[in-house]
Amino acid sequence: MLNVYQTGLKKILLIFLVSIFFVEESESQGFYDWKIEREWIIGATGGTASYFGELNPDNEIEFSRPSALYFTVRRNIWNRIDGRAGIGAFYISANDERRTGEENLGSSFSGVNFELTAEGIIHLFNNEGRYYERRDFDPYLIVGVAATFINNRATLPSGERVRLDDLVTLIPEEDTFSPLAAAGILGLGFNYKLNYLFNIGFEGAWRYLTTDSFDSFNNRGSNSNSLTNDWYWIMGFRLETYLPPDIFKKKKSSKNGRIKFFRKFKRNAYWDN
């Protein structure tokens, strides 16, 4: 399942990069377009996701396995504050192999989960002037909220895989499960200016959930999650580009264009005669 997910991540990211190329190539036809102020920025983040809870008592962070992909759009609200919205998917898995004796719960879980985010980006330095005059190195803080759709499957000691909402009926001590949960976001990141249109960067952010059922185990065992609820960490490399300046503006009617065309046609016909 993980290999299929990673292949999908690569294909989606490739489509995103190709789309950016064609958008910017069409925009480059206007020599002075780059001087017009651009307000909207789209981006993609590819990286890893790590889970912290009952089945990860050592709080180990995943570094080597690509497992998260996010797409974002942001806009400057004030000099040092941007608003950013995003949608993403991340793969999480964990098992109980590091526990022994009674502490071993004998289970594991995995799944592709989904997330919608609303974040504030707080730049540590002022970014005055036009977009192409921005700083080369731009560190920032991330504060926000997320709506997480939990899509994990638990693997029982028998080897059977079940949805977490079905697990409630199989294990009496489990609390009522909801596939939707809110999360608070706190993180750090930075952008580096490649050219007037593109940034590359890196960021990482904690997600602290409002539920302790992300992993299907609600604080069972004395070596359980030290925090009340489960949480997870998303980090990765980012690529951003500024959208064309008039992309969200209402296009003018083509009526004026047709009138100008016919006037030019009549004028040329007159001189030809």
C-alpha cells in the first residue's frame, strides 16, 4: 500500500510542476508582466509524516519515507503576516514491536489520512516593497488549525484489519470513535528566493489532535502516550510560485475587442482601395 501511495505522490507532484511551467511560460509572453504586483502564491510540500501516541512510546520521527503531500495557496494580509489555506494527504503507520510483556498491546495500524488547513504565516523579518524585491532568505512561524479525516485501519493480533469505527464494537474499552477531528498547528519554516517567481523552502509543524483515538488506542497501558491526545508531525521541502496578477479578476467582455477588430478591418479596407 505504501509503494502505491508513494508512486501517486510522485505523479501528482510531477503534474503540479508541469502545470506551473506552462502557466509561467504563457505569462512570460508579456515583457512587463513581471513588474506587475502579484498577490497570490501557490505551493506544494512533499515530505514525511510521523505519529506520536501509544504505539510510538519513544516518540521517533520518520525521516526516510516519503509519506506526505500538500498543496497550498497563500496571500499577504499585512507586512509580516500571510494567510494560507491547504489540502493534503499523509500516510501513517505504527506497531507495538518496541513494547514487551504486558506493555505490548499486540496491534498495529496504518492508513492514508486527509487534512484541510487554515494557517497564519508570521515572517520574522519585514518584506516591504514589491514581490520581486522580497528577501532572499525568509524564515517564518506557522500557527493554525486543521480538520483531519482519520482513515486508519487497525491490525488485530489475529491479523484482521478493521476500520477504527468498527474497532469500537470489537474492543469494549475503546471510546466512541469519530473519523473527523480538529488539530492545532504550530511550526517553523523558511523560504529561499530562487528568482522573481519561485521560492524553495523547508518547513515542519506539529498537529495536536482533539482526540486520542487516531491510533485506535485510548491511553491503554502504563507506557502510553504522555500527552492526553494523539499528535503527528508533518515536515518537507516546499516549492512555491507567484500566480499571474489578474488570475482572480473578472475578465473583460470580448465585445470591445470585436468592435476594435472591425474598426481596424474597415480602416485597412479603405486604404487598400
